[in-house]
Amino acid sequence: MNIPKMKRAWYPLMPSAKLKNKPLARKLLGQPLVLARLGGQAVCFDDCCPHRHVPLSAGKIVSGRLQCGYHGWQFDASGKVCAVPGGMCACEAAAVPAHACREHGGWVWVCLAPDVPFAPPADFDAPPGFETVNAAKQMEGDFIHAIENFLDPTHTPYVHRGLLRGAGRQSMAVSQSHHAHGFSTRYRLGERQNGLINRLFDKGITINDAAFTFPGLARIDYLTPNSHEYRISAFFIPQDKGQIGLSVRVHFPKSRLPLAVKTLLFRPFIECLLVQDAAVIQRQYRHHSRYFASRPYCSTPNDLVIDHLLHLLLENAPEGVDKSGEMVLYGE
């Protein structure tokens, strides 16, 4: 991946509600981080005490300061050493490196590069008139191919057989466009999707509108001719090699049905889809990494998003080519 470019992006590392009265460890682009709430403010530091390099995430919060669990050094919200047990003065140069950290939309966002304006992508937020459920997940796999999997319809008759695709022919007209920071793919459905989820909750969806925004946001909107039914936003977080965080938001139109009830109805199906995807992404990653890492992949015109993703996320990859035409899937 183009690490210097990706370090200059903002990532939603966790829901704000999860950051309470103890420090929490996270990783981003291979960098161990600690997140803490000090004096009501969300902060992010290298997860390393400058004294003896133990993880600060193993410490605790004392009087609005982050205290190391080894020798008790305390750090304020800027990362400055402000107390050392024993009364001796701390070395002024021993501050813990701090990273840009903001709270927005119920999430804690972090950027590893200094002086990058905070500009969260709009597709992560709820559309007007919608309400949202947040979740954070972990998976093992390749970062780029995990995003490709989320945006790819051709695996659904096999990985999600019965849930998203049932037996029979399902055609769709595909149109694609791209810009400097992402791309979108629109699927106009010739036949209604016929999996269990669609039989239970589909109110006549005719369009699936999928998009990607650098560095890791994928979203899918589900539309009928007269309404916007759902949006699923998934921000993929490149934690470390083979380790991916997933910040998920499911957006529902506001209605008389309480959000808690909608969540109760939808959650088991969304969880099942995530489990199925995580299993195949892990299997693909382990098998490729162990046995076939030197063998190139074979791609076809049906692989709609991979060249766009490679262009956005790798160095010197050629610009992606927009695709259009008819795609036909057959459920078993």
C-alpha cells in the first residue's frame, strides 16, 4: 500500500461511547496507539512510555492524566510528562508523541500525519432523515481484497447463498464512474434479489448504489423507485499486516418503529453476513500468503472494482477503467 499517502488520511478508530475511563490499545498502519479520554477530551498517543517503552494502554487514568502502569509516570492531554513518582523532575524531552484526534458523528477519528485538515467523508454519515446503529469489528485478511469483497456482487450466490441470493437468474445493468478520491458502481436490478433477507425486508429495491472513498470507506445504498431504504457504511481500517478493523454504520429511515426494534430485527442477518465474509477473506489471505504469494491473480471484466482500488491504494498503479454493461448472476 501507499503508506505515506494513507498516513495523511483520517480513520474512525472506535465509537466515542467505547472510550470511557481507561486507556485502549489500537493499531493503525502498523503503528501501536493508545486512545484515552483525559479531562473529557479524546487523545491519541504512541502506545509506548518514553521511560522504559512499556505500553501505556496497560496503564490507567488518574486525575485526568494517563499514568504508566510500570513506574507511574503521568502524561497530560498534550503528551507532556507532568508527574514522576519520587519527586525528581522528569526529562522535558520525554513527552510521548501525540497524534491528531477528533470526535465527530459518534466516532473517534485519528490521523498519523500532522497538519492534515479534518474532513470526514460524507458517506460515513447518515443521509437526511435517517438514524444509525454503530458497530466495530475485527477480521484477518488482505486490506484491499476485503474492500473488494464488500463491493463485489459476484461472490454473493456462493458465500451468501440463501441469505442474499436464492436460486434462479438475477440480472443487473452496471454503470461505473470514478473521481480523484474514489469511485461508484450502480446496479439496476432486472429481477428482485431473492435471498431470505430480501424476502423479509425488501420493499421493492431496484437499485444498489455502491461507492468507495479513499482511504477505506465503502458504502452501499439500497433504493426503490420512490425511496431510499437503507445505507450500510463500512470503514476498513488497515491496522497491521493481515489485520483489519471494521467500523460499521447501518442507517435506517426514521419511522414510528423504534431504532432498537429495527436493530433487533436486522442485527442477526448483518452479523451472519459479516461472519461469512470474514471467514472467506481469512481463508483467501492465509492460503495465498502461505502457498501462492508469488503467483499473480487472474482477473476478468466481471471484477468491477479491483483496478480502481489498486490505483487509489498502491503506488504507481494505473488509473482504473470504468465498466458498464449487463451482469447476470445465477443462484444455486
